[in-house]
Amino acid sequence: MAVVLIIAITATMSMPLLQEQIATREIDTAARRFIAHAHFARQQALHTGESVKLAPVNGELWEDGWVIQSGCIGKQASSNCQPKNWLSQGNIEPVYFKGGGRQFSDPHSGKRGILFNAAGAAKTGKGGFVANRLILGHQRAPHLERQMILGSGGRWRICDPARDAKRCH
């Protein structure tokens, strides 16, 4: 009985730590998936020689998922121009996108998304560079946060503000 009691007490004490580790892994997985899709979008732009866009599925909220699109971007839609969806990601609950950062909003149009031109550079609709960040949180552990930062050289990094406060700014 004493052994069972000790195991029960140990399990009870370690459960919050285990839940936090699971939440951390879920946030990291969502961040890596987003960045992998961004890399894919950039590679498609380089390969096809056309602009490719990574944007929220509904055009507004990243947490509803995102889609990679090519063709017809910046052009008038016509019968000859059929947009193509390459990949999409649905809702990523219990992970969500927190407010903060510019969330890859084009300053000219206000639309969210990352547009990779034929040279693979992340640009706005007017040609300016997009250096930006998205911030992820977790519903079961609201104190956890990861920032996905796209630098001016096109490199992505995942930043944990609790550990890397200097690198996150």
C-alpha cells in the first residue's frame, strides 16, 4: 500500500509539469508547421516563377488556418486565370494566435498574408519588404508563448520570450 501511495503522490505532483510540457510541444509543433508551409510557399514561388501567397483561410484570422495559393495573385480574375491552392492547414486548437505584432498585414491593403515574389522574397503588394512576427499561445497554458519571426534576410526563428527576451525584440 505504501508503494502505491508514493506512486500516486508522485504522479499527482508531476501532472501539472507534464501538462505544461505537452502544451509547449503543441505550440512548437504548430510553429514549425507554419514555418514549413512558409518555406514551401517560398520554394513554389522560386520554382514556378510566380508569386505565391501564404494567407489565413478566411482572409482575416490565422487561427482558423492558412492556405498556400498561387496563380492570379495581383491580377484581375478571368476565365484563363485559375488560382491554385497548394496546401492548407485547418484550425490548430488548443494553440491560437495571440494579438500583437503586425501579423503579416500588408500596410497598404490591410490584408493578412505573406506574398513571396518570383525571386522568393517576402514582399507587400506595393513591393516593400515584410519583416514581421506572429505570436502563438496555448489555451491550457496562457502564460506560454512562442514568437515566429521572419527576418529581413528571409530567415525564420522561433523565439520563447520567457527564455530569450533579448532575441525576441
